[in-house]
Amino acid sequence: MNYQEFKKLLTEELPPKNWAGPLKALWYDAKGDWDTAHKIVDGMNNTTAKWIHAYLHRKEGDDWNAGYWYRQAGKKIPKSSLEEEHRELVEYILNN
């Protein structure tokens, strides 16, 4: 799967059942459901989930909390747009 195929699946009511939590979180975020995306990654303790958690708080406008989660993920706060970071996250998950 690639990013364009991911985007096509945004027309569906639910994400594919076989997807891992981080990809589902990004799907819900892309659908405008920040709360569900946050609930998915909130209980996860891997680097990818922490990065998504950081992105979500950045999107929310909570810069302090976003900064904390970027540090937890070993990342710097990006200078890219939220859309670019979302795509980077999706592509990172799909390629790893």
C-alpha cells in the first residue's frame, strides 16, 4: 500500500481491521476524529505512537505537550506543515 491508496480508504466508514493501531490513528485523524486517534496512541508506548501523539498535540495547538512527545519519540518539532507531517507518518508506517 502507498499513501494514495491510504487516502482512498478515507471514504470508508471504518479503517481496515488488520491495520495496526498507529495507522488506524492516522486514518481517524485524517477523517477529522482527533479524539479517537488520540485514544488509540495514548496507551501505546512505542516510538511511532509517541511521534503520532506529538503530531496530534501539535495539531491541537498544545505546543508544550507536543514538545514533550516529540522528545519522547526522539524527534525535533518539525517545521513542515501538519499535512506534510501526516503524510510522512503514514509513509513511515507503510514502509516499516
